[in-house]
Amino acid sequence: MLINILETAFDLIITLNDDLFEIINLSLKVTLSALIIAVSISIPFGAFLALYKNKYQSLIVLISNTLMGMPPVVLGLLIYTLVSKKGIFGFLDILYTPTAMILAQTLLIIPIVISLTYEEVYKKNKDYNLLLNSLNLNNFSKLKTLIYECRYALVTVALTGFGRASAEVGAVMIVGGNINHYTRVMTTAIAFETSKGSIELAVALGLILILISFIITLLIKSLRKIS
Amino acid sequence: MNILPLKVKNLNYVVNGKNILKNINIECNNNNVTIVAGNNGSGKSTFLKILHGLIKTQNNNKIKWGEFYISDIKREQSMVFQTPILLNRTAYENLLYVAKKKNITEKNYVDKIIDKLNIKNISNVNTKYISGGERQKVAIGMSIIGNPKIIFLDEPTSQLDPAYKNDIENIINELSYNKVKIFMTSHDISQIKRIGSEIIFMDNGEIIYHDSVKKFFEEKQCNLISEYINYG
Ligand SMILES: Nc1ncnc2c1ncn2[C@@H]1O[C@H](COP(=O)(O)OP(=O)(O)OP(=O)(O)O)[C@@H](O)[C@H]1O
Ligand SMILES: [Mg+2]
């Protein structure tokens, strides 16, 4: 029984089954878009927080750390209330679209990247601030140097965000709606196909997800080695 | 632009209730090499960092370099730290980084520094792999980029082999000859004799001696200093 399922699942993957391909393609598009948006906001912001001491800094870091642990499904619910017909952003009309899913994953990744970037840059700044001050650098130059010095660690941070977002199911289910050929991604498809009893496609997708997670782990490991 | 005399008036530095520098008063008019000596923990590194504006004290206005406050001439200063701080790049890239930050556009400038410091062999190695002495060499190279007027050297030769120590001392003499004001800490008595012109001796956050190196070794000194000299 299990062997048969696995066999069919491998078959689906190897023959690049259309449905499977479409779902993987959308998943990667959504998560990569979210990652790019989140990273380009959060890395500079996290680094900024690490460099500029003021009374709001520790509060923002605390909030970010808290949001990092927020259940994605709650985030999905929140976005749902905002973008549904009656919500204040209802006029955008993005509920049940890939845009809403990108939004959800972006918001999911942002606190992760802010908090982890903050930690990395804070540590590096401790090592380097005497040198950077001695060179009389302005704050913008310091920020650029520190981000560059943390480059390997920050790629790891981004990969962590990617892993978290691609594995998440609750938020994209609520705001995307798991519409076939439109908003169905790997995780929502697994949940749906399983409940429908067509377990082979679910297993195939599950294998792909595990593969992605494996690749991310490998990348992070080799980055740790060179940094 | 005259950065001397250096005048420090009633400078105190307190961290967590601990008085690290106590009522420092000096006037320094010597334009050769000033040695800052004293036992471990006496406050030498802290003092240099304060003179360089890296540590803000309760009142930094108590320090004047000629007519200038530290903030006016910080860009004319550089420092080699007791534990050299290098970026996670090759030695060449570290030097290039400093040159860029000092807006130096001259081609081959970094190559000249590498030649001067005789570090061609490690120039393309990431500094995380190089030895302690080699790190000091790179840091010294970084400190002379852009012809600063004041250089702070915090035990810059503590890890160098004798021949290389001699090379660095020659570089220091050359800098000093070219009117660069050098402040240098050292525990090496013979080195102090070789290149020092005046000496500031610190004990427990206070300056207990400040005069020419010549006098320092000729005069009868208190027990603490004569012990320091005898063991050195
Ligand atoms: N940020 C700090 N917090 C607490 N104590 C400090 C701090 N900075 C320096 N000290 C203390 O101040 C004293 C002077 O330190 P400093 O590094 O200036 O000594 P030093 O004369 O350079 O010693 P060494 O010869 O070992 O390099 C030491 O006792 C040190 O522990
Ligand atoms: Mg010291």
C-alpha cells in the first residue's frame, strides 16, 4: 500500500505532472516574492536597529521577537479581516488572490528577518565599532560595512525566512482560499488532497517540501562553514 | 594646522562606579614619539581611546589638541588597537577599504603600503587565517593610510619577531621624522629606550610620571617604576 503510494508519487514527480508543476511553480513564486520584499525591508531595518541606540529600539526588537513566534494562522486571520469585503483594505480586492498570499508570507517573514538581522549586526558591531569609529565613518557607511560583514549570516537568515514561509499552511489557506489553478500552493494542496483521499499527489508534494527543506539546511550548513 | 600642545585638564573616566582614569592633567608639547607605559590595567589603552575620541567621557571638552577639540581632528587620527581589528576580507581588501574611506584615489596606493609593510605574502589571504603578528602588520598598514597627523599605537609590536619589530620601529621613526605625532604603549623597555622621546607612566588610572625618556631612565624613580624598569 505505502509502496504503491510512493511509487505513484515518484511517478508524478519524475514525469513532471502538470498539476504538480503548476502548484510548485506558484508556491515558489509566492514565497520568493514575499522573501524579496521582506528581506529588502527587514535587513536594512534590523541593521539600523542594531546600530542606533534609542528608547524605542528595544521595544521594537521585543515586538519583533514576539511576532516571530506568532502562529501563521492568526496572521492569516488578521489579514483576512483587513482585506475581506468589509475590511478597511477591502477596496483593494485582493482576498483569494496570490497577492494576498504574498502579503501574508511577507508579513510572516518580516519579524523573523528583522530579529535575526538585529542579532547578527549587533554582534558584529561589538567587534567592529572601535575600528569604524576610528575611521570616522558616518552612520550610513557603518551600516553598509556591517551588513556586508554579516553577508553570509544574512543569507542564512533569508533562507530561514524562506523555509518558514514555504512550510506554512494556515495563513495562505485563509487568505488564498486554495483555489485550483489559481491560489493552490504545496502546503494547502497537501491538506486538501489528503482530505479528499487522493493521497499520491499529497505525498509527492510532501516529498518536494522535504527536499526544499533539505536543500536549505545544506545551504545554511555550508554557509556557516565559510563565514 | 598645529595639533600641539595636547592639553588635558581634570579628566576623569568612570565606568560602573569604577574610576578608571583619575584626574588626568597633562600638557604635551613633544613632537616626537610619546610612550605611554604602566602595568596591566593601569589605564593606557583607555587613555589612548579617549584621546582618539573613541570613548566619550563625562566631559570630552577637557581635551584640546592645539586649538582643536577631538571631534575637529578625529579624521586626522588613526589607531592600531591592542588586539587588531580587521574585517573579514583579505589583507589587501582591508587596506583598500581604509583607502576608500579616506577618499584616496591614487592607483597602486595599497600596493605601496603592502610593499612598505612587507606583507605581499599574505596580501591575498583572508585575515581570519593569518597569524597574530601578521594581523598587527596589516593593522599598522591600515593606520598609516591617508597620512594621519596623529597615530595611536597600542602595543603595536607585542607579537612581532625581532627583525620585523625593527622594521616597524624604522617606520615609526620615519613617521615621526615626517611630523606625525605618535602615541605608543609598550612594555618593552629596550624598545622604549630606542624610539621613545617622552614618556607618560600610568598607575591605577593616574599619571605618576611625565618627562623625557632620557630622564626617566637616569633619574631615581619610585619603587613601582624602578621595578617596572628592572623587570623589563
Ligand atoms: N568598559 C569597561 N568596564 C569596566 N572596566 C573597564 C572597562 N574598560 C576598562 N576597564 C578597566 O579599566 C582598567 C584599565 O584598562 P586598560 O585597558 O586601559 O588597561 P591597560 O593599561 O591598557 O592594560 P594592559 O597593559 O593590560 O593593556 C582595567 O582595570 C580594566 O579592567
Ligand atoms: Mg592596554
